[in-house]
Amino acid sequence: MTAIRVSPPRIFPAATRAPKPPADAAGSADAHRQCSFTLGDDLSLVLAGLQLEGTLAEAAAGSKYRTQLTASALLLWSRGWLNRLEALHAVEWGNYAAAFPLIRAAADYQAAEVALLRTGAAEWQEWLDEGGIGLAPGEHALEYRLHAFRSGEVLASDPVLGPVYRMATDFSLSHFGASLLIAGGDSDPNRVLATFGDRDFHLGLAEIALGWLLQLNAAQVETVAAYPAAFPQPPESAESHTRAALAAASRNDRCRVEAIQRDEGQRYLVHNWRRIPGGAARKVLL
């Protein structure tokens, strides 16, 4: 086994809301205002969850957790955490098209983190033992071997990470129906109404994205609690936060996406689709 020491990690736990876009910024000041006014509770829950995770990551910097297991998991946790923070900011600025790929990536990172933890970071240690970090004399370079690592098994079986990943993936790719929903959601069987660069507030898109962020946060806190050898245990208040986050994500009156089976296979049914709070709620089948 390669004896590579683990240095104290550098932790940057601060998470804040996105600032109001200035008048000439590539964001919508109206979306920022309406999101704060209409979805303030969701925004606060997402931010509180990110801040809780930052606190837990900071506590994991102690010498007790200076192991390859914790270090490897922190790398993936950090990438997912930052993606979710930027997805929150994208929602606040009305950039929903950017939020969904960030959420997709965050779910992927979390699944890989879970896979590492389940196996005691066996593949990470094997990578180190086979020269994953070294020197490349011919190129006069430091070498990090790429080593593709994902966890289809976790994504296939996890009740939260899997569905969020699959739905966010379909929202992120160039599928016609998803593209119309995100960039032309006022279309109907009589007309196609495309938009370009639209960053106006959209209640439905914001609620979908924030709901997924709340679920991913709850899943990450539960992952930390499930692996005390790798992470410090969350405070008692974390349990009540997780309950509140999941309750908000599953509210019947919010816009949400449900996977359903049709004769042609799995489809997505979007509930409570509307642009503004006072609008008539519709369903959209993707």
C-alpha cells in the first residue's frame, strides 16, 4: 500500500445567496426579486443546508479524519456542494437552463462519493498504489492519472440520487421536449413560442430546481451521518433541517416532476406548471 500522507484539508465553508444583479449584468433583477419574495422559504432552506454542510466539512478537517477515505470523499463532496451553490445562484438570477446541468453533475458527484464510502475508498487506494499521483519526467510535469470513476450502481439504486440524476439529465440534454419546456414553455399545439436568453422569473422552473437541491442536500447530510468513520456526526438540529427540506421538496402545491410509465416506456409528468404564482396550474407530459 502506497504511504501517501493526508495533509489538513483547506475548507472554505461560506455559502451565501446570490447578490442582486446590477442593471447591466447578465441576470434578471426582477427574477432575483420575485424569487426572494415568492420562494423565500425554499431559498432559505437550500442555503441553510449548504451552510450546514460547510460546517460539517470544516469539522472533518480535524486530525481524527485525516485519512484517505475522508480526503477522497471530500473531493467529490466539495464538487457537488459548489455545483449546488452555483445552481442556487443560477435560479436566483433566472438562469434555469444553467441550473439543471449543475444539479445533474452534483447528483453524479454525490453518487460517486457514496460508492467510495461504501467500499472504504478501495478504488482510490488502488489508484494511489498504481501511481495515480506521481511525476512524468518526460514531460517535466506533475502527474495525476485521470482514472474514470462513476457509480452507475448507486445511481441505479439510490432512491434520491438516482431519480434526481435521471430527471436532471433529461432536462440538461438537447431533447426537444425539455428544450421547449425550458426555452419555450408558453408553446401549445397551435404555436411554438421560442425564447432566447430568457431570464425572467419562472415559478415552475424555479420550484423544480429548488426541490431537487433540497433533496440532494438531505441526501448528503444523511450520507455524512451514515459514515462516522469518515465524517463527524451532524448535530441534532440537522435532523429537523432534513425533515423540513424533504417536506418542502414534496409539497403537493409546488411544481414537481413525476416519473410515470406509459405504453412507450417511462415519461415525466410535470405538475403545477405555471410562470407566476397567480397563473393557472397545468400539467405537462414530457
